[in-house]
Amino acid sequence: MIVRKTAESFLNSYKKMDYERAKKMGTDSTAMMLDMMGQFLPMMPDSILDLTRNSIITIVSVQISDRIAFVTYIQQRSEFNSAIDKIAFIKVKNKWLADLKLPQAPQIEEQQRQEPIRKED
């Protein structure tokens, strides 16, 4: 439940482009990436920003393996525009932090297959 709540909070801050709030729920590398993304905001058209800010986030699943959790979610930007994506969270000092830099590479998924995976309710 804790990973899901953290993910919901992070993803909602992220979609609203409230990067300062999102950085508090992420790793140092996530904070650096969010800072970089924030620099590009002034260059983006308002129509794209509005689509993203008004999108609906739905968490589909949470898989936890030791100190790594993968949250799969759908971001629906409009009736005809939605995307499914996955974000990693790592446990640091008993706190789940979004890690936008953790690779979603096959070796991580292979490692997960070998370790016991539990799904969060």
C-alpha cells in the first residue's frame, strides 16, 4: 500500500509538472532529471502542457522484489490518447523513492523472475 500511495503522489505531481514536490519523492538522480525537464517547460506549447496536466493516471499493478518496486500505470491524456508505462521505486532508509534512472532493462526483469515477487494490494 505504501508504494502505491507514494507512486500516486509522485505521478500526480509529475503530471502537473510540480517538479519541486515530485523531487521530494525521488532519488537524487530523479531530482536532477526533473530539474532538466523543468528547463524545457517554457519551450513546450500550452496545448501539450494542458493535455499532460489534465491527464488521468491509473495504477495497474505494483510488483515488489526486496528493495525495488515496479509500478505499472496508464496515463490517459484524452479519450483517444493513452499510454502504459512503468516506473521504478527503490527503498532507501525505509522510504520508497521514484527512480527515473533505474534501468528498465531485461536483466532487471530477469533478476526479478529469479527473486520472489510479491504484489501489493
